[in-house]
Amino acid sequence: MSDQKRRIGESAMIARYFAPLCKEDAAYGLSDDAAFLSVPDGQQLVLTKDMLVADVHFFAKDRPDLIAAKALRVNLSDLAAKGAKPYGYMLGLGLPLDWTEDWLEQFCVGLARDQKLFDFPLLGGDTVKSPERLTLSITAFGLLDHHRQVLRKNAAPGDLVYVSGTIGDGALGLQVCKGELADILTQEQHAFLADRFLLPQPRVALREMIARLATASMDISDGLLGDATKMAQAAKVAITISQENVPISDAARAVVTQMPDMWQSVLGGGDDYELLFTIPPKHRIEAESVAKACGVPIAHVGSVGEGNDVHLRDKQGALQSIGNMTAYEHF
Amino acid sequence: MSDQKRRIGESAMIARYFAPLCKEDAAYGLSDDAAFLSVPDGQQLVLTKDMLVADVHFFAKDRPDLIAAKALRVNLSDLAAKGAKPYGYMLGLGLPLDWTEDWLEQFCVGLARDQKLFDFPLLGGDTVKSPERLTLSITAFGLLDHHRQVLRKNAAPGDLVYVSGTIGDGALGLQVCKGELADILTQEQHAFLADRFLLPQPRVALREMIARLATASMDISDGLLGDATKMAQAAKVAITISQENVPISDAARAVVTQMPDMWQSVLGGGDDYELLFTIPPKHRIEAESVAKACGVPIAHVGSVGEGNDVHLRDKQGALQSIGNMTAYEHF
């Protein structure tokens, strides 16, 4: 609908910046509008999609390579949650009117770095004009053995509830990036939290363990309690989480020690990109030892029972209200 | 990054509007962040992605069911061009701040209608806030026998060049929707062209013929001459098109008869969503008879030769310059 021309054209952009990123035997140098994907016998394809909008999911002024990395990583996190091996992705790129080639080059540097790190090539996509805001839409593909489907709804009473890594850093990191919390953090803690927001660590290393041992699994993108609520609702079970057992970083500890109300951000804020999963008690030792061997800490934070909803126990074992900590909504 | 709440929340929206549209055995009522896809033995998956932005690819004020239909159909057109059977799609939905539930309901009516018409269920997706503009990102999946890959680059000297339907209606329809051309068209022609812009007809019916008989194929979304140029470049061949043989509708004929300069829009404008494909001479009769049986007109418009670039011949057989008719760029 528009023939406005600016900087290099779409075809030249694809040839210069995106063709080098693509999987040759699926996307043919992006010379076609479609990609072709063969799924090995005995495997299924896992699909997931996350859109990211400037100044909604990241800051437009963030480093372009980190924006690219975050866009890939939030999708890799979804694949890891299903126990799937990263296969590749399609990129929808809506460029604002003020894009520059320098920006695009750095964005592609970020894509290239994480593609290599996670063995996750570009399969195709589309570039359009998105006048006001950079808008990214990633569709991610993973491979998984046929009979493995670690769905949220499979959480069963008696299962143990685990999380990976530490919880709450992303939400606190967002506040740090907004210029908050500076007076109560060391420089190192400040940098740590900002990094946790800007550059999530998808727990791809846990995927084999998740696929083999977990009953239910999801990544935590909208806050531990909000996402646990989604799991409880999908599985029609109750999930009880012990606040004391929720692993938090030293930086997050420094925040909640000085500002106890910030537990609400830690347990209810978004952008963790850690995994929330359930393990039957018989697999507990194996799950913990595999995670240790993978170098990714996991923590037993609660349990699944009959009933519904999420229940949070404080140090004294008393149930706390979580009403205002599951309210995270994207729009 | 935002906890602004408005109308129904994301979870309720998914449950109410999108879960009824999903393929149950792949997407589990959208209760999970991922979908699972099994590809039948001997088949491959064809992937394509098209993003559509309000007032770039469609008008924000267009009927929401037609916006939904167009978003699906431009992707179905890409699948048809590869000869693939529609399998399903993922939807990235960026909603502007002023969205209403009425709008969303009508949008989903449009999705539901075309899902049924093309047997093309929802597999999953993501909903986000896209403050200024409705932004749609569709990733479409099709199935195709393993050994069929009807790539642009496979066009070979000696092949015959075909198009489906009529060319130029989409570009003229856009002008009609902008309030132009009213004085030179009958009411019926006016409505016909607007409809051709608003509601493309993906040529899914031709897919079996394309997969079996065509050497190269693509859909025409950026103008016949521009897309033919992409095919010529990918295949490193020359494509010669005879203007006289390019099929145009009665409405388009009325326009170019009164305004011969409008041939530039007909041959160079976007939004046709017809197919451009090449057929070896030995398959000519079969291709034409299959298309006839499918009820989709196809027309032999040119030929593939050694060389490069696209050449347009006028009625007298003289070569015309096409320099300014291949300039369509999306941003």
C-alpha cells in the first residue's frame, strides 16, 4: 500500500542482512517466500510464538543486539519449557520510520550471536513498515520425541513443584532500567539485575530432563504466581508455594530486605524466563542430579494437591493472599 | 512491562475468542504456550509468514472480519503458490489501545469463516499491546509431499509463464478504496475492484496442479512485473511477458481504456494475490485442463529464456521499459 522508499530496499536488505542468517537447506537463501521443513521420523514439531513491541516489552533505546537476543531468548525459553530442541525460527520485523542501517546491522549481530549459541537458524520471515514502533514477531520451532508432551495441564496431585534459577530478577531489573532502586543496590547488584532483564537465560540445558522427567512445565514470563495460577487452572489442581523456598538472587535479597513490599514484584512481576515445572516424587533425585550436571540450579518450591488455585505460604506456614500478585496482563 | 488493564484480560480473551478457533489435538484449547505438530510420513511442512500493519497493508477502519480474512488469505496465497495443502496458522495479534470487544468479536467471526472455508485452524499465537496500530503476524503451515519444492529458482529456459485470475484489480481496488477512479467506473466495477483489494482469493484450488506440474511458482503480492523480476533473479533467467496476454478484468479494462497510464498500476501495483508460475511445454495441456476443472482461469502470459531480467512486449511486439513498474517496496 505504500511505495515510500528509504535507505536500502527490502530485497537488498534481505540479501545483505538476513540471507547470511538463514538455514540453507530449508530457506534457500531466503530467495523464496516459503521455507521447507522435514521433521525426522519419530519426532514432532513444537511451535511457539512471542511478539515484542518497543516500549511495551523492551525499550526502543535498548542496544539493538540485546533486543534481538531477547526476542530469540523468550521464544527459546518457551521451547525449553516443553523440553524441545531448538530447530529454527521465523522473524516478523516491523521497522519504525526512523530505522537506520547501523541499527539493523547491530540487530543482526545479536541474531547471529544467539543463533550460533543456541544452534537456532533463521528459516524465513517478513519485513514491513511499523511506523511508530519496532515490532518483532518470532515463531519458534523445536523438535521433540513423539510421545513427549509436557503440558501445563498434566500437573498431578502429589507432584513436586520446581523452578530454575532465581525468581524476580527480571521484574526488579526492569525497575533498575527505569532508574529505580539505585540507592539501595551496589553497582554490581544494579548491573546484575539490569542484565537479567535485558538478556534472559533460556534454560535450554534442562530440556532433556524436562522432556523425560517433568509432568508439567512452562516458562515464567508473567510472574511466578501468575504463571503458577495458569498451570493450576489448566491442570485443575491446587499449587502451594512456600515463599521461603523461592530462590532469589543476592541482589533481589538486598532489595526485599530493605523493601519487603518488593516481594510483590519478585513473586508477581514478569520477565523471569525461568522454568516452572512439576516432578513426580520418584524422579526427584534424578531431576536434581541432572540439573546439577547441566549447571542450572533448580529449587523445590512447593507441591501440587487436590483443589484449585495457587496458595502461598509464608515462613510461619501461614497462607498469604496472592490476589494482587497474579494480575500481570500484557495489555 | 505494563500492568494497564482494560476490558477483558488476556486469559479471558484467549478462552472466549481464540480457544474455540484452535485445533484441539495440536493446541489443547490454547491452555499451553506451545503447539505440537506431527507431520505425516512422506510429507514436509511448508512455512510462510506475512505481517500486516494497519494503514500500511489495510485500512484500520476496514471491517474487522475482512481484515481477519485478508490476513489469512495472503498467507494461504503463499501456501497455494508452493502447492501446499493448508494445515493451520499461528496468530500474533498486536491490539491498539482503542480496541473494543465488538471489534474483536467481528475479527474472530472473520477468522472462523475462513478457517472453515479453507480448513485452516488456529494452532496458537500471542496477543500484545501495539499502542498506535493493529498489527497482525501470521505464520502459516502447509503440507506437501516430500520431493516437491516449487521454488522460484527452478524456472528454466523454455518454460511457459502463466498467471491465475486477473491482474491489477488489487492495486486498482486500493485506489478505489481511497476514493479515486469513481468517475470512470460503473457502480458494479467500483464494488468489484474494492472487493478484489479487500478480500483476495487465494488460489488454493490450483495447489495440486502447481505441486505436480509447475517448475517455479510464487504469489503476486508486489505487482506482476516486480514479482516476475524476483523470479527471474532467483532463477538467473530472462522472463518475457506479453502485455496483450495479461488477463485483466472488465473493470480494469474500463480503467486502462480511459487512462492508459494506469497500465503501470495494473502491471506494477501490489495486492493481486494471484499465482505466477512456469510450466514446461509438455505439461501445458494438462495444466490448462486441470485449472479449468478447478474453475480457476489461468493465462499463458510469457516465456522463460536465457538471460536475465523481465522484458515486457507491447501489442506490436516491441520491448517496453519496465523500470518504474518494479519499484514496489514495503517500506
